[in-house]
Amino acid sequence: MARRRRRLASRVRGYVRGFLAFLFSNVGVVVLVIAYTIAGAFMFQAIEGASEMERVSNMTRERDNTAQYLWQNVTLTLNLFNETALKERISIELLHYQRKIVVAVRRGWDGGISSRQWSFSSAFLYSMTVITTIGYGHLSPRTSWGKIVTIFYALLGMPLFLLYLSNVGDLLANWFKCIYALVCMCRGCPGFTRRRVVHFRSQLELSDVESIERPVGWRPEYSESEITPEPIPYVPQHPRPDPRRDYFRSISLPQPSRNPRPDPIRGWSEPLPRPGSVSSDFTYVTFDVQTITVPISACVAFMVGYLIFGSMLFGMWEKWDKLDGAYFCFISLSSIGFGDFVPGERVYTPRIETSFIVCSLYLMLGMALVAMCFNLMQEQVLHYYACLKRVIKRICRCKR
């Protein structure tokens, strides 16, 4: 019995470890963020939607009571020919009703006769703006429970979304490096030989620490000729006939291809010309894709293209011009979120619109792409800084 309990406990621990490993993977983080946002949408719709329906019903009842009071206690009681007393009494009752309207509006009533603010689409957009720190401000909780839930929802959701930006941003950065390397560093592109030689030369240079700490009279223990031996000429020999050897020779084995093929994960192998030799003498060197740096201009062009795509998309759906669409995309992706432009009245409809789903995916993917571009630009800046530091050290060493 004890052994069965131990086996069951070990299986449960294994399942829990596998589930946690999946949750903190790239796919698991994306699924977790989407599920967390959907759960928040249902939660806020249940809390604020019920309160909104109660406010709507209360204001409908107050309007009917005011109209009935004016008819019974003012119109039927007072003399209709006494204009001064009639206007005074009606003004007093209307003033009380206006005060009730102001209080209801402060509590979230928008003057409608049905609940339309806290639909599923609007609650989903509110949940997403909370965890992404955009905060349009077009929708806010009015109840005490809604405010408390928003605080705890944001405390858990913002670190989760930052984890999403970190993981997905790094993954997209690696993919973008592979695409850039395959497209902009291919053999057919102009200037490929120059970029290849510069890239490989920077890999074969000595590190800064080694170049500084080596003494003046330092010499390597082995010469270059000992490290790279001379090729031994092939002398054909005539071995004795062996039937087993002839049998194995008759089997055609696949020969490795001499043309290097790109590898989307680790890069590709390119021939490196030896110093002082012709370009036909090659030595194959394999480099990692992490050593590739994407230019800042390419990152900026990618972000501008994404903003233009978003401006065209929202201009088609929301009837905005190109400037307003680009302004909304920039304010949203930069997590500023003024709230002067919000995806229109479709958000407040009871049914789920396909355009709204695409809008939410555009914002979530766009913030991950912004994190990717900032990551790539940071690597490029660090690369420039390392090159400048190397040049300054060489200049100072030459002056000595």
C-alpha cells in the first residue's frame, strides 16, 4: 500500500513538473496570457455588468416615479392658470431628478436603457489594457469589488505580461535574425563577399583581454605551420586484391555535398579565405546565429511598416484617416494610451466581432514586436560600443 502511494505521489509530481514546464515555455506563456485575459473579461463582466444593469433599472424607475409625481401632485393638484406656482413646483422636482442623474452618471450610468458598456468585448479590452499598462480610461470599474479585483488582477497580470514580452521578444528576435541572414546575407546579394570577410575577420581577431594582457615579447608556443599542417600529397597505392574490400567498394555510399546549406537555427557554414591566398582556397567555419546583428535601420523600418499596416487596418474598420490610425497604433504600442481614440462602437455590442479579435491580436503581437526591435537595437548598440572600445584601446596601445 505504501509503495502504491509513493508511485502515485511521484506520478503527480511528474505531472505537475511537466505542466509547470509547459506553462513557462514560449507557447505556454502565450496560452497563459490569453487565458488570463479571457478569465478577466468574464470576471469583470460578471462584477460590473450586474451593477450596470442595476443602475439602469434604478434610473428607469426614478424617471417613471418623477413623471408620475409631476402628473399626480403637480398637474392635478395645482391650478394650471397659476403659471408662477406651477413653474416653481415643476422646477423643484426636476432639480431633484437632475441630482439623481448626476449621481448615477458618476457611478457609471451612461444614459442608456440596456447594459452595453461591460459586454464581453469591452471587458476583454479592459482586461488587456490593464495587464499591458495601456489604460485607455474609456472604461473603469465603478463598484468597490471591481476596484479591488482590478488591483489584484493587475498585480498578477503585469509580471505575467512582462514574462510574455521577454520570452516572445527573444524568440521573435532569433527568427528575425534568421530571416535577415537568409535574405540579406545570401550569396546572390551585392556586397556579400565584403560582409562575409568582415564578419569572419571580426570572429578570428583576438579578444580585447588577450591583446592587452600579453607582454611585448610574447611568442606563441606553436607556430602557425605546426597548428595548420601542410597537406600531404596523395600517392596511389596498389593493394593486394581482397574480395571483401571489392565487395564494400561496389556499394555506392552517399557523398557529402560540397555546397554549404543554411541552417535556420545555428546559421550556416561559409568558406573563409585564408590571409594572402586566393578566394578559391576556402576553410569552412560555422558561426552561430546569435553572432548576427541586425542594423537599426532595419528595425526602425519594420516598426514603421507595422504602424502603417495598423493605420490601414483601423482606417478601414473605424473610418479613421491614416494619421489618426497611425497615431492610435503608436499610442497603443508605446503603452501611453491617452484614450482619445478607442476601437469604436463594436466593442460595446453583445456579440463578439471578428474585427475586435484581430484588433486585440494586433496589439498583443505588436507589443511583442516592439520588444523584439528594442532587443535587436540594443544588441546593435552594444556591438558599436564594443567596436569603439576596441578602437580606442588600440589607439592608446599604439601611442605607448
